[in-house]
Amino acid sequence: MSLLRDRFGVEAAAAMQAFASSLEVDLEMLSDDIVGSVAHVCMLGEVGLLDEDETRTLVEGLAAVQAEIENGDWMPTDAHEDIHMAIEARLIEIVGSVGGKLHTARSRNDQVATDVRLWLQRHVASLRTAIASLVETLLACVESDGRIVIPGYTHLQRGQPILLGHHLLAHAWALERDLQRFDDAWGRANASPLGACAMAGTAFPIDRHRTAELLGLAAPVENAMDAVAARDHAMEIAAACAIATTHMSRLADELVLWSSSEFGFVRHGDGFSTGSSIMPQKRNPDAAELVRGRAARVQGDLHTLLSLVRGQPMAYNRDLQEDRRPLFDAVRTTTDSAIVLAGALGELVFVDRFESELRGDFSLATEIADFLTSTGLTFREAHGVAARMVKWCEDNATDLNGITPAIAAEFHPALADGLDALLDPRAAAERRTSYGGTAWSEVERQVTIIRQRLS
């Protein structure tokens, strides 16, 4: 009979065992559960609740159970309910009755809460590395191709000529803030519930600070009830994942648009493109599209966690068993998305064609307005002159190149000799030297700052 059925005298119904089992997702926390149990055993030994032989026997037995499961020599079943009871049951089979001392001054409530934080300790670090690598890939693109002139858009309409590096850095800064969010969130998750027991602590003379130290966590969670009930750290990390994947989705969406024939900004590499089952010519940007799609799933994971906790009373409720699947999926999916997006970016070929195409484009109308403002007009007056010039071009089926010096002088005398110099898109981009502007000097400055922050 399973360890927790003495109260009933019979096993749970098979349907209940299957429905209540969390083994599928719990197996991801195998190493975390072992680490938590070893720390707990060592602390029990240090405070005198276990003798030296018992401590050694339990530590060695836990290592044996872990090896058996990892090697496939023994596997828990639904009858064990979860990885925690499975490990304890197998430990007792291996080392005998002393295995029953493992759970002294501990509940599954604080045990699973600790396991989840240890899982996050490992995986948030990997997630942060993946996002940092994505930012580094963006910076590499800036340094190799960032001087290319492209149209800058608002409302998906051409706004002003900019450097490609300026555009890519906008994405890099968003992702750099995501790194800050994960660091900040982990600062609150970095605490140990172990020793909180069911919700009220214990009468045994345990040392919760020592187990926190052994686990590499900053300190114990202060309140025992909060320790087992709190899931805001999971929600916060899932929220950071949702924000990060939204930023990745925004970048991915542009890579999809930019690779179309209508835009023609980039060509996706072979390693991160797919073909069509019917159209032989297709080079589909599936990597970017999947990153865009997975962002929706991570948002769903966050919503699941928020909905799961919102209606629960203190302290532990079995509903909380459902927290791991969305949390783990959010972290894994965000990590994978960052890795794939970095790979796709690394293979991109950026097309340098706009320096000539944008000469005289309406996106240079702001240059005219700025120039006229520098001659003494108010900006609104200058804006009106430039707007009327664009209207004239539209009426005459031309762009700004079609305005001769004589016609320009009719709009304003100062334009008679100066219009041509205003229609150079690269010069327009390089004139924007204000802090954070698109000029190459500002692009280089920002690359340096981001690199310093990453290091």
C-alpha cells in the first residue's frame, strides 16, 4: 500500500490515482527533489535529529534512487502520486526503515515549493543566457550591416530614413530590459520554503537558514504559510516570459514582413527556412512565424497561473499541483524561442538597396520642414510648406525629385538652392545626432552601453 493510505486502509481508485498523478511533469524536478532532500538530511544531521550513520545512509540512498530513475532501472507509477512520494517509497525499499526518517520536519507542501524554486534556479539562468545571446546576435548584425539605410515606419507607412542599426537596437534594448526583469524576478524567487512544513512550521529544532544556504538560496521565506501558498514568484517569472516572447514576436513579425517580395529587406538562411508541399519556389520564414506563434502560448501559460491562484484560500490547496506545467512551459518556450530567433538572425542576409530608392522619397519631407524651421519659420509654418510640396508631387505623379529649383522657390525662397541636399536619405539619417537618434555615432554609443550591461 502507498505510504499515505493508512488513513483509509485501501488504495485509491485507479481513476483517482491516474487523475491525481503529477509524475509526468514532476520527473523534470527529479534532481531538484534529490538536492532538496539531501540538504534537508544534512541539516537534520547537523542539528542532531539524525546521527552520522543515518545521515550517510540517507544521502547515499537518495543518490541510488536518483541513479535508478535516470538509468531507467526503476520508475515510479501513478500509485506514488508524485516524484516526492516515489523517491521516499523507493528509498525505504533500498535502505530500510531509516528511510522513513527522511520526512522528519518536512511536508510535501514545503518540499514541492522548494523543488519549483530550485528548478527555476537552474532554468532561469539558462533562459537569461539564451536572451543575452539573442541580444549579442542583434549587436553583431548592427556592427556588420547597421549602416544600411532603410525606411523607418510608423503606422506601417514610411516615416523617415534611418539606419538599420538604429532599428535593430530598438529590439536589443527591449530584450535587455527583459534581462533586467528576469534578474529582478529571480531576486524575489530566490528564497527557501524548506522547513515551513504544511503551513505552521515545526516543533523540531531545525535550521531553515542552513538549508537555504545548502541549496544556494538567499534566505528562508519568512512566513511558513506564505512559503507554501505563495506562487507570485512563478507568476512574475511567467509574466517576464510573456513580455519577453512578445518582444521576440514583434521582431519575428518584422522578419516575416521584411522577407516578403513586397518589402525585400532580408533573405532568410537555409537553416531556418522551410519549403512548401506544393509550391517549389517557396522559402518560408517558419522559424520567425513559430516564434510569433509561441508567444501566444506563453501568454496563455501566464493566464493559467493567474487564474489558478486567484480563487484559492490560504495555505496549500491541491489545485497548486497544476502550477508546474504552465510555468515550466513558459520558461522552456521562452528559452527555445530566443535560441531559434538568434539562429535565424545569424543567417539573415540584409538587402542594401534603399540608399538610392529613398532619394527624393516623401519620407524626406521632415528634412524640408526642419530646414525651413532653421531659416526662421515656425515649425508649423514649415510643416505646412513641406505638406503642400508633397501634395503637389502627388498631383503631378512624381516624388520630391520632381520639384525643380524654380518650383521649390515658389513654395519658399530658401528652397531654391538647398532642396537637393535635403533629399539624400543617408545624410538625413546622419543628421539625427540627438541622444538616441539614428546617426551612426549614436548607434555605436548604444552598442557599447548594451555590451557593458551584458557583461
